[in-house]
Amino acid sequence: MEEQDLNSPGYEIPAEMQSAVAVTSLDRIYNWGRRASVWPMMFGLACCAIEMICTAASRFDLSRFGMEIMRPSPRQSDLMIVSGTVTKKMIPTIVRLYNQMPEPKYVLAMGACASGGGPFKEGYNVVSGVDKFVPVDVYVPGCPPTPQALLFGLMKIQEKITGQRWKDTRWYQKGADQVSIPVPLLGPDLFDPRKIPLFKNPKA
Amino acid sequence: MTNPTPEAVNLAERFPAFVSAESRPGYRGWIIEPAHLLEVATALRDEFGFDYLSSVTGVDYLPDNKMEVVYHAFKTSGGPGLEFKIQMARQDIVEAPSLVPVYPGAELQEREAWDLLGIKFTGHPDLRRILMWEGFAGHPLRKDWKEPYFEEDIKPFKNRWPDGHIIQAENKNPFGDNLAYPEGFDPEQAKFNPEEALYDALRKYQVNEVGLNTEHILVNMGPHHPSTHGVFRMAVILDGETVVSLKPVMGYLHRNHEKIGERNTYLMNMPYTDRLDYLASMSNNFAYALAVEKLMNIQPTERAEYIRVIMAEMTRVANHLWAIGFLLNDLGAYFTPMLYGQEERELILDIFEAVSGSRMMCNYFRFGGVARDLPDDAARKIQELFFERFPRRVDEIERLLSENEIIRTRGIGQGVLSGEDAIRYSAAGPLLRASGIPYDIRRADPYSIYDRFEFDVAVRQNGDIYDRMMLRFEEVRQSIRIVQQAIKQLPKGPITAVKPQYTVRVPPGEAYGRVEGPKGELGFYIVSNGKANPWRYHVRAPSFINLTAFEPMSIGQKIADVVAILGSIDIVLGEVDR
């Protein structure tokens, strides 16, 4: 539905009741609530975490977006801000945290490292982007992104939430279960269980 | 300058049989036969007064088929340092004697050398991998070890866009990713248990069987625990709430700074140093520039020296305000004190942004000067802040905090580190000075133009959490004093002594440049072989080495206080793990 249609639902509301009654769709009011109370997970990885903290502090003031309640527990959070370089040693923990977050959940890759490895991409202990393991909703470029850039990324998350409808979104469907990503293991190198077929017939 | 000179102490005269002076051009120090290392080190500490072992690292001289361990020792009474080395034939596993019995501060650094270079230190109490996990294949800093995305030995790389087709490292790797496995690796048969060695080491502790027989539990804090300042992890064994055994676990942000640094050209490393201690990027630039300038034998211009000092001291103010705020956060004051520090820090970041173009990652220093001159109104802004605002604001924040009941009860007498122990564990910076050791490199071994300014070395006597916090306030005041003097004397003139170049020529040799960073002694050890990129590039990271003292400080404390002790050390994970 277009923004215009949503604002004029097509029902006549008598003038004397207009201050007390509004007509809207369930999706719209539900998403309005969700959008304005995204709780990010409080965990920082690297340099970007410092800018994330600055964003939460008084000057840039994340609470304007209803996001100031950072939860240390994944069970209580809706949004994972991957703020920094993802290393091979850390990725099992990140995947586990992601699996523990309840649906609906969103991931924001903050900065060059989380988006694709950044300046450290060639490193032997660096994962080239968190999207190799968890699905990412919004990428914020920068090294580190300024607080303004992070705020813009968060507004993009809000836009995405606004556009979702519970009729066709996966996790509201009957029988939809939690997405569980297999946790990678630390062997002679990082080992992703999803790559077992590659060991049997490797690419060239 | 601060480079150790062989003339300071004549070791070869004292031990003629197994010590010889370094003869390679551009190198300094003494070469000791490995079998006699402990004997010489004991004499150095007890007879010559080199009581502070600052840095331990290894160098892989692949063409000479040799491995070397390099030590830098200093006197806490001040003065230039002394460098000594041991050399071993290069093998799969090189054995060397451990210096932990003489200098316990070598513990974590030797573990790092084992992890990254495969130098096995015999006599080390707990030799496990530290940055990579147990079970990782190979020792990555060896010159013949190639990472999965290996392209070429040195940068800049060849064109990645020949004929309009992008060549991506992922596409060349058989796993389409940054992965490589040893020959014959079978995932279905392999064992994945990187934690076992840690837990074994953790369980080696003495139990005092007095009173009730209680069950000890193992608790993992981190790597995403909110009180650990990033991705630091500690594994503790608790008796009730009391810590009986603790091991720091790190490497969750190990992003291969040194391996990448050895491939980069000298100038390319400058922005990488920003990302070491990302709260103090200007200090990191400073130390790296000093080390390379020492190798190149150039001197920055007057104006550049003043700008450098102003920037480094502003960094210290910003860092300490952040550290104090976060300590209070750990003590349970939640976000409020943080916001006070943050407000002032933002003002400094604005100046950094005006000067360098970036709030945090300044990348501002160049060899022989700085990248660009101060913008027109920057000097006026700095003057306003440092003469009017900051002295008042620091007093205000201190008044709010220093007499606070919670801070006094939780801070005084907790997490005590005695002065002797601080030296033994190679603690640096506020951690050392809060324990009564007035050791500040800006005074003890002046670099740049610090000998021209009037300031006091902040020192406090008790070595507890409260003293570390109060010492940071004092250091902020002294930094404000330095900036006030420097901005008044700021001369006009060029900002760089040499023509800016992308690829600088660095003559062969080695250099150790160090500064008093906000966290402590930050040193860069660089070996050049005359090519465009360093042969060895090592960072002596203060946060990392300060953590050596974390375990002894925490044992016997309550688990909630361990969080505060960690906060009072003020670590930054980018620097701990590099």
C-alpha cells in the first residue's frame, strides 16, 4: 500500500470523533510500534563500537529513535549492530548470539570490516564480512562510519520494518521456526559445517 | 634519542665468553648465547639496574636461516635503554630459554612469540597460544607462512582489474573464502576443542583447604560481556564470589596488524596504526613516525614538532576522560559519568576532524612532519578550550566523582598492585605511576620536544583502583598545561622537513621508537632491509602487556571487583589483540 493510501483509509469519520478515533491498518500500527522501539544488542567489536557509543551518548542521542535501550542479552534484543572487524576466533560467538536472538531480528553491518573485511580483509584471522555467516539487512560504509552515518543506517532499518506485513513475512507464518545457523568450529582453520560438500569435490 | 646504545653498558666486557656486540650495520645492542641468557639477564637486572623489561619479540630472518628474539630493557630511574638478542637456527619449532623467571612481564609476550613465530620458550609457566586458538595450523608471522588470501609478498599489488575483469581473492580460493586447511584435513574425523588447554591451565591453582569444603565453579566472562570493554574474555574459577584462578583470553580482535604491516609500504602502515588503540590514534601515529624517522635519520620541523605534541596531549585528555567514564560505568554508575567525559571528548574530536578530516582515525603524522597544517581557526579553538573550558570542566568532573561514597568504598584498597610488582610485570603508564613509580617516558627518556615544557609527572602511592582514577585526572591537568605552553609558543614555518612521498627509502637497520601513550609505553620495533616495506614490524602494545598484571591483581578479589580492576587498567582491544 502506498503511503498516501495508508494516510487516507477511505472511511468517513464524523468530525466530532476525529480527535478520538483514527482508522489504520494492523500492519501499520504494529510496525509503528516495532519501529520506534528497536532494542539493539550491546556488544562492540572494534573501533566502530566507539562511534556506536558516541551515537548513543548525548550529542547524537540514539534515544530519539527509541533505540537507547541496549540490551546485553541477545534474548531481549531485536537488532544486532556488528560494529567492527569480525575475526575467525569471534565468529562462532557472533553466530551463537544471532541464533539466540528472537524473531523478528535485524542485523546491521557497521563499517567496512563488518561489511566486507575492510582494510584487514587479507588477514589470516579475519572473516571477509559478517554476511558470510549471518544475513545482513543494512550495510553502513565508513571506517569508522560517523554517528550520522550510523543513524542513517538505523533509519533504513526502520524503513525496512515499516514495509513488512505480517501476512507474508516468514516468521509470522504457521509453523515457521527460528532460523538456526550452524555454528562454525575452530580447527586448523575456521571450519564452516555448511562447507562439508566442498571438501569432497573442491572448486578447481 | 631513545635508541639503546651499546656504549651505555659494556656487556661484552662483563661476559666475554658468551656476549658479543652487534656487528650488522644499522643494528645495536648485544647478542647473547641462548644457553646463558638467564645469567646475563639476572646480572642486567641486579647489577646494571635494567629492572624494566619493556618489549620481547621475535624476528624471522628467513634468508639467513635464523630466528632471533629481541629484548628491550630500561631502567625505571630513567635514561636510554639496552637491547639484547638471542639467535637460534631456524627450525619448525625453535627452542629458546624463557625470561619469565627473571622478568615476569615477559609472560604474555613470550606466549605471543610462540603463537605467531613458533619460538618455544622452555621454562615458561603456561606456554599456550594467545592470539590464535589452540589447534590453529602454523605460526603466521613466519616469513614462509602464507595466508589463504595471499597475493604477493609486497604491496602495492599488481593490477586487480586487468582487461576490465575484477580479480577477487575469494574467487581464487577453493573454498571461496578466507580459508586454508592442511593436506588431508578431514572435517568428519577432526577434533575441535580449542578450549581444553585453557581450562587445564586454569585448574592449576593451589587450594587452601580451610573451613568449609565448597565447590569451585568455572565462569567465562566475555567475549561479548558488556563490562569487558570489547571482546576481551576472562575465564575464572570462583569459590563463592571469590576468584581463585583467572586467565585472560584474547585474540578475538586479532586482525593481523603485524603480518599486514610487513607487506605494506612504510607510509601505508600509518592509517593502520590509527586502528591499534582507536581511542588514541594520534599517539600511535607519533610512535610509528618516531621509529621510522629514527631509521631514516630525519628530524621533523619545529612547527611540526609543536603540532605533534599538541595533538598527542589532546589525545591523552580525550582518552583519560573516556577511561574515567568507563571505569564508573563498570562500577555501576551506568552511563551518566560517561556522558560528562563524552561531552568534552566530542569537542576534542571536532578539532581532530578539522585538522585531519576524521574524528577518530586521524592518519595525521608523516615521516618528517604532519600531513597538513592547522586550519585557520584551529589554534584559536584549542586556545579557548584549553585555557577556559577544560580546566574548569575537569575540576567539575573530579568534584563530582572523587568524594563519591561508592567510588571510595569500591576503589580504595581494591586491586592493589605494589610498585615492585608493577615493575616486575612490565606495567606501563597510569598503572605503573599509580603504584608509586614516577616513570614517564616524556621525562625519563624525552623524545620530540618534551624537554622544553614544564609539567609534573603525576604519581600516586597506593596502586589501587581509586588511585588510578585520580592519577588520570592529574595527568589530564598536566596535559592541559603542556598544550597551553605549546599553543603559545607555536612557531610559524613549514610543516614537513622532507618532500612528501608515497614510498619512502628506509636504509637497512632496526629501530625502536616509543612514546608515552595514554595507556603507557607504546613502542614500535621496526627492522628494515632497505626495501619498500618493513621486514619486521612489531608493536609493543601497552594495553596488552598491562594485562600481565591482571591475573595477580585479581586473585583473591570478588568477581564484581575484577570488573572494576579491568576498568581501571583501561584496555583497548584493538591494541591488546592487534
